[in-house]
Amino acid sequence: MLCGQLGSGCTEIADIVAKRLNMTFYNTEKLLHRLAADLDLSFSGIARKATSGEVEIDESIAGLISGYMHDKHMKGVVIEGRTAFMAFLEPAAVRALLTAPEYVRANHIAHVRGIDFERAKEEVVESDEDRGNLVRRLWKLDWLDSSLYDLIINTGAWSYEQAASMIEGALKSRGFTKGV
């Protein structure tokens, strides 16, 4: 499970780890696609149902990811980003927090989204607040409490490849082998 601050490289690192270990990789975008397919809706249809209260997005995604984590036919899954917080108390082989200085994260978001640095910095700050609120609402926890994680990596000091190697090493030290 890779929890992280927006712009700290969760998606990129999760993708590297999943490919190296032949694991399935889930994030909010992939799960929203699945939820849309399950409900036979478009994204705008999901948004309308969420706004009207017919569908609770966070709880629906949490239910999907919990099912994947408990599916004995799945050898291993990598859950990253905001989605990881929705399944925060589920058993995980390794629970890692990816963090980086705000300016590093804002630079990454500006580059990935093609926006200016100041707008990216605003999005980073908003996301940190949103993730904190989500974890407090769902689990009554402080998402930045270091005691909740097995591994904390500052991606401002390590490359994504190096961070992925650290996570891979932690998984292997806990007995995880490559997926099928």
C-alpha cells in the first residue's frame, strides 16, 4: 500500500513496483473506471449520482479495493495514492508513505498537468488537506502520523527507481515473492 502526498510520485512508483513484481496496480482512476462499468454509467453519470447521494464514491471505492485485497486468487496488489487511504486499515504487506518537500511536489504536478507552478502549489496544498480530511472522516487518524507506516520515503531525496527498490526490498523482507 503506497500512501502519499500529491506530487510525491505515488503513481509512478506504484507502476514500477507492480511491473517489477508482476502485481496488479490500483488507483482511484482505475477504480472509478471499474465502478462506472459496474454501474453501467459514464463518469458524468457517477458524478450526478454522487451529488444526489445515490452513490457514495469513497465508500464504493473502499469496498472495491477491500474485495481485491481479500481475493485469495490475487497474488498481490499495489494500491496507491488517495485510494490507499480508503483501505487504510486493511492488512497490507507493507504500508509506505511517500513524501517530498512542497516545492518538489508542485514542480512535479506542474510538469505532469501542464500548469504553472503557483497553481500546482495550490493543488498540492488542497490535496494534502483533502487527504487529511478523508483519513480523519473514515478512520479518525492523522494520515501523517509516522507510526502508521512501515516505511517513509522522501522522494525529494531519492529517485522513483530507488524508492521502488526500497519498497520492493521491504516486500521481499516480509516474504513476498513475485506474482504469477
